[in-house]
Amino acid sequence: MQHMNSEAQHDFDRRSFLQATAGTALLASGNSLFVSSLAAAENAQQADAASKLIVHTRISRNAEPQLDALVESWMTPVDQFYIRSHAPNPEIDRGSFRLQVVGQVERRLDLSLDDLKSGFTNVSAIATMTCAGNRRSEHSAVKPIKGVQWREGAIGNARWGGVRLSEVLKKAGLRDSAKHIWFDGLDKVDYRGGTIPFGSSIPIEKALADSKEMPGALLTTHMNEKPLTPDHGAPLRLVVPGYIGARSVKWLGRIVVSDRPSPNHYVATAYKLVEEGTKLEWAEGGPLYRYPLNSVICTPATGGKLKAGKATVTGYALPPGQAETTIARVGVSTNGGQTWTRANLTSAARQFCWQLWKAEVPVTPQTTDLMVKATDSRGHTQPATVNWNLKGYMFNAPHRVKVDVGG
């Protein structure tokens, strides 16, 4: 493939982005997409009244579960699954909805929900989804960061039902120039005085990386064997096992096959690891894709009061988003990492899925905190520290919980 100079590249990306955005706007109109700020606020308030979640923002819905509730089940109930949105939930008419597939394909597709259900193989897969900003509050403790102050609950494990992205792409016919797949949602995100759709893209290799157990990516209509809810992207959501949640676009309305990553803001200039925020840093930083190895103590809670002797500690561990990689072991320390007690893994080891764990550890009145770290099946262990970054992404140093141990 020929390489463009930076000026030509900028012009191409700008044209492509404007075309994709305009196309999405037209599609949104065709789908009877109407978003009322007042209605969105009222709906959000009603939902929050019955919510079991910690609500961070309401109109653009952002919420996470309490940690003790999160690890009650390996499969996360929908009402305990974190919600991440950059705009109010769009109102989409299911009857007129059409998924567009365009770009470097032999034939354009305009697929209704019935077309997806009847024209392709219906499959399901269990996969954990986590926000790149999970544990952002720990970055903010070092230096304040703007954005949703996620604790440790921006994660969940669910069964996703739908059709393989690869099947849809095969029907459209991929041209040799196809290298990346773009995805645009039907939401309207405020951006520089206008609105844009939330978007993502993934390399073609990931889109086609199907295995017997797991699709490379899934166009989902169901979550835990029930239709998607608006908070989780109804009627159609992309799910990309192993990738940060930002790549799993909600309210999916448009797929573009291209020879380059999407110029959408959330690929080109967000979800990157930068420290200073210079133009050069943003330009040279690559998009985040795979989530990192991580583990969290869910009980006891920070500030919990314990009795001297044996204490029960529970939590989750997430292998990195790499195929054929699972959790090998989890260790809990009560003395700042000098010694470790091996935890019992209480759920099965599966790629792209978290494991829950439980440990019985000795505590004394001198114990001030608990700490956890995980090691994956490739021998990698969580780093002792992570560098602060401007957006507060990918925090995966060992998780610590302060405790108060009585005599």
C-alpha cells in the first residue's frame, strides 16, 4: 500500500470522517432517531431510582456496581453490569432500523434485525468486557484526571448472542484493500460545537479471528439470553472479546471497511496512552485495543473492620485480552508484598473471561492493608507500578485495600 504524506493523510482522514459522520446522520434520520435531552434526563432519573449501581453521570449514563455484589456470580446480571456512554441513549425504531455495511466491499449491505437473525448463523459467546478507564480513580489519586472517576467495577462477564462479524463481512465481500473495520454508533456525542457518533475500529485480522469457542467479533442482539437493553446498546451492539469496552460500539448503525483505522475521535485522538498531551504525542500514540492483566479485591471493602486471625478475601482476576491466555494464579498479601497467600480460583479458566477467587489470609492488629496480584498462563504478572497517563487508562498495578484489624 502506498503511504501518504502527513498533509494528504490529514485531508483523507478529514474527508473520510465527514463522509462517515454524514452517512451516520442520514442513517439515524432513516431509523427515526430522536434524542430529547429532557426525555433522556427523565428516563435516566427513573432508571437511577431503581438502580443498584453507583451512578457517576445520569444523562450520558455511566455507572458501576458495588464490588461485593459484582463478585456474587461469575456471570454478571444485566442490572449489575457497568454502563459506559458518551451521549444520551438514542431512541431507535426497531422496525425501520438498518445496519449499513459499506466501504471496501464488493456489495453494500442494508440489513434489518430480521435479516441478521434469519440470514446468518446465530451464535453466543461468554466474554468479559471492561472499560479502559477501570480503576481510573487510582490514577487520579496520583494526579487529578478529568473524566468518569471509575473505581474497580467497570467490568462484567456476560453471554453475548448474535451473529459473527466475519459472516456479515463475507457476505459483503472484502476487497484486497480491506485492512481495518470501522464502527459508528447511532448516538450523538457533543464534540467541538457539533455532534459525532461514538466510533471505533479494529484490524481486519481481529474481525476474522474466529475460533470454535469464540468469534473474533460479534454483532449482538442479546445479553445473558435476553434482548439488549438501551443502556447496553439495543438493538445492536458490537462485542470484541479481549478488547477494551470502547471498541464494542453500542447502538451500532454503520460498518465501514477501509484500508486504515477510523478517523473517528475515539480512535484517532482518544483512548491512547499519553502523558503530556502534546500534538506529537497524540499523533504518534497508537489506539488501545487489548485490555491488560488485572486483579481486584472486592471484599472486604476499603476501610473494612476485621478480627485478628483468619480473614476471607474475595475478588476477580482478568487475563490479558490475548487469545488462549487465562489466569494461572492469584496471590494475596497482608504485609506489603513480603509474602503471598495463594488464592483459590472459584471459577473455570477461559480465554477472554475473568476468574473469581477467594483466599483465607492471616491478619493481625499490625495489618494495615491487603494487596492482590495475578499471574497469567504465559507467566506474566501485574506490574508493581504503572505510569500515570493523561486520560487515566489501563491501571493494573496490584490492588490495595486499607483495613482495620482489631485484637
